Amino acid sequence: MASSSSSNMDPDVARTLFEEGATLVLLGVPQGTELGIDCKSWQVGPRFRGVKMIPPGLHFLHYCSVNSPSCGGEIGPKTGLFLTLKPREILLANWDPKEEDLDFSASRNEEEVNRIRGTLRELDPFLGPYPYEVMRKWVSLTDHISEKLASDLQPLKGRICAFSDVVPELQFRHTKDRAEQPRNDTACQSMKEGLDRLPKMKHREGTELRFSVIPKKTYPPGATPAEITKCSMDLSFALEGVLEKKYENQPLNLLGELQFAFVCFLIGNVYEGFEHWKSLLALLCRSEEAMRRRKELYLGLITVLYHQLGEVPPDFFVDIVSQNNFLTSTLQVQQMCNSCTHNVRQIFKMLLNQKRVVTRGTNIMFLFLVTLNCL
């Protein structure tokens, strides 16, 4: 790990982080492993023993195991987890070569943690400094994610994996069960037949991300045809259902979930995170009535989107083949909502064209002040 970030750091900040920052002691991580924290990653060298001077708060630790050069040096799928670190905290983990994962059970051994604390001075040359230059970006991408929210959304087993761990819905333990399944020794006559022959899969228990369920039925029971049409065009009923079910007392946590999904996709390479981010964003942008009632939520959404769109590559906005990209169509829906005044539509137009219009030097407070007067 390079230490250029610490050499460029303000001396007062460096001193504060050295005294108050948390430390991740990661022992036995094989050389060549790709490991990162928040928005930065490195290739582990032979002297690596962990990361020091970590600002207290929420962080995302992620890593990919790598085969030895003699075995091809292939990189495995990324694994990550959210951690909430306290000032001066030491978190200890040992690399498990069998599972190719970090085992944090040693952190529960107070005696072992105290032993490591007593040898921190000797360990210091082997600890890479936290990349403080990405701290501002990391905070802007996660400021709505609390410790509890991250814990509630993470899989029960505590690991966020780029490669889904799936098992068959039916185990076929008995010959009779297997005999009842479609035969695979003849050619398929259609695509449907081929798909029907594939086993139905599900996430292994405890490995699935625990996102909010976005209802497919967007209208209330017993709705009239007119109400069904209205609720299909304006998804406010579905949005209120999601908020009431999970975030009734803290509706801004929905923005935290949006950020959580985005980080899982952007840094953790989790496609499921991308799909949920799209679904949540579409739900929010197609809820016209909710925009009138939930002013604070939509002010926050503008800020969240501003920072998120700054992290996606330019070609993310344009589908060269169809010219029908999800982001452009979703934000265009937001612009066309009748409840949005001209100024609000202009804000979302700026978000839509952020790569060309909203530069890094633009003062985001301008967007806040305009929106406060027109939402």
C-alpha cells in the first residue's frame, strides 16, 4: 500500500487521526490480494498488516482473493462489509485461507486485542494509512447511512458478495424427486422449454441483501379502474407503502437505502445493488403527489443524486444502441411532473446533464435555495 496520502495530509489532521483514528489489523492477507477501504483499493504487498489512522464512523472494507501466479493469478469475486469504527478502536482479523475470507472472531477476544494494542508501535511500519483524500467523497456518498441502517440492510452473515451464493429451491435428495423433473437427455424444442428445464435457484439463507420490497401492485385493494390508472402513473401510493412498512418514523432512511444500494454496486460490484438502486430511483421520481408532501425527502434526493451522478462514467447516461437509457428516462419523468415548477424541472435537467452542465465547482447550495422556494 502506498503512503502518499499521509505525506500530503495536513499535519494537524494527520496528528489527530494518529491519536484518535481507528486501526484495522488484518493478519495473514496473502500478497497480491486486492484490498480496499471506502473508495480506494490497493494490491497487498508482503509487509502489509492492516490500515491505520481511519476516521471514526462508517466504512466499507472490500477485498478480492487472488490465485498465486503459478496458478494463473486470477482475481476472485469481490467481498465487502460495512464497519462502524469508534475512536481509537482496534479491529483484528485473520485471513482464513480455506474460506478465502477475513475472520473477525479475534476482535471479540479482549485479551488478544489488548496485546495488539501494546504492540502497535512495532506494527506501525506495516500499517498503511487511510486514504484521507477520498474521505470527502465517501461521506458525500454515505451521509444518510447510519450504523443501524447498514446493519439492517447487510446480509445476516455479514458479507456482501459480488457473486451471489445460490442453491436450488428443490434439493432432489431422493430418486423420486429427480424422476419427476423434466428430462435433459433430449433436445429442447423452444426457449421456454429450455428455461423450464433449468433448476430454480434461490439465495443461500443469510446471504441476501435485505432491501425494502418494492410492491408490484401499486394501487390499494378494491381500487376503481380510474384509481388503478392514477396509481399506475403516480406511484405515491406504493412509495408511501414502502415508507410506512420500514421507515415510518425516519423516512430519510430511504435515501440511506438508495446510497447503500449505490455503494454496493459502485464499489462492491453487486449487480443486485444496481437493480435496486434503479427501482428505488424510479419509484421516487414517479411519485408526483409525494413530492408535494415530502419536501425534505426530495431535497435530500437532489443532493444524493448530485453526488452519485458525479461517480458514474459518462457512457452510463447514453445507450448507443437504443438511446433509451434508464437514467435519462427516469429523470425526464421527474422533469415532466405537473407538481414541479419550472425551476425544479431545471434542477433535474441539470442533474440529467451533470457531466456537461454541473461542474465540480458548482455550488450545491444554489440548488437547495432554489428548490426550497419552489417545491
